[in-house]
Amino acid sequence: EMCIRDRFYKEVIRTIEGDIGAIATIIFQSGSSPRGLGAQMLIRADGSAVGSVGGGRLEAEVMEAAQEVMEKGHPKRLEFHLTGQEVADSDMICGGEVEVLLEPLAPQFLDLFKGLLELLERDKRALLFTQLPPAPWGKVLLPEKGSPVGTLPKERVEEIQALMEKHPELWQQQRPFSMSLKPGVHLFVEPISSEPTLYLFGGGHVAQQIAPLAKMVGFRVV
């Protein structure tokens, strides 16, 4: 059975091939918030969605802004301060600061996402770099072994590759992170790797409860 991330990117590819859409990603999070750094949601032109960035007012405003992003074809950064009265008004029990990046899905990203899905299916590791606005927006998928795929200029990709050669420990990152390549050039980095595997021994009452719960939070279950 496909893992959660595999299913998400399959839906992204279907959307690019058949319609317009947008991806919302939490690129900054501090304090308490419903979803963590790197949480994503796919929004389609008809208003349907896959995934979540937190629900409540935050998600409603992201969905609304996504329509503009799809129409204009340009990314947008949204900041939310989920504290005090704002939290109470949105019926959310969590408070904190969240920044969401909204990116339109365009045909030029098709090869990137197909390559990303193939790496996941082959259990290979990669890093997905997104150059954040206001610098010229773009993405590049950099496999640990293989050729980069994306929309960033060759010069920028070479700078990223040089950085990775200098800091090979970045390949070990398990969670999304932000980094500055140089003044004015900021990158959001998503590690791409298969979900961890949970092995269950025995089929008693405890294992029967753990198996579906583990799949819900992103484990492969054997």
C-alpha cells in the first residue's frame, strides 16, 4: 500500500497533468501550532484539497489566497499570528506564529515531481530546495546520487551543489529546514526519503490498534 507522502505526490502529479492547483507549505513555525514545519496541502481549482496546514481560520485564508495564486501563477507568503483573540476566534486551541508558502503548480514542475515520486518508490534519498520570494522563485530536486531536476538557474544549482559538498551532514536531515545561501537568497529544504517502517510482531489486541494508528502518522507497517 502506498505511503502518505507517495499518495500526496501522486495527487500533485495528477493535478499538474489535468488542471491547475497550488501547494501550501508551512515554512516557518514558532510556539504552538496545529501543524508542524513542512506540513503541506494541495489545493485544486475546484476548491477540493488533499492534506492540511492546520484547519480553522488559517486554512480558510490559505484556501482563499490559493485561488489568486493559481490565477496569477505567482507564489505568495502568508503570515499568521495565532495568539490571543485570533486563536479564540478560530476555535483553535494552539497559539504561535506560522508562515505559509503558496506555490502555483505549473507544467514545468511535472518532471520534478515525477522524479521525486520515483525516488520515493525506489527508496532513494534527495533534498528538494525551494528558493523563497522575494528572490526569484524556483525549485530544484537534488538526489544524493543523480542529476538535479528543477527550474532554478544552472548557476544557483551549482551554488547549492557546492554547499552540499561542503556540508555533507545536511543529507542526514530528517525534517524540513531553512537556510541562507547568501544575502537575499533564502531556501526552504525538504528531505525526501521513504517513511520509516514499523514492524509489529503478533496479532493481538494491542497490535490491532497500533497498526492503523501508525499508518495514519506516516509509518510503513509490516
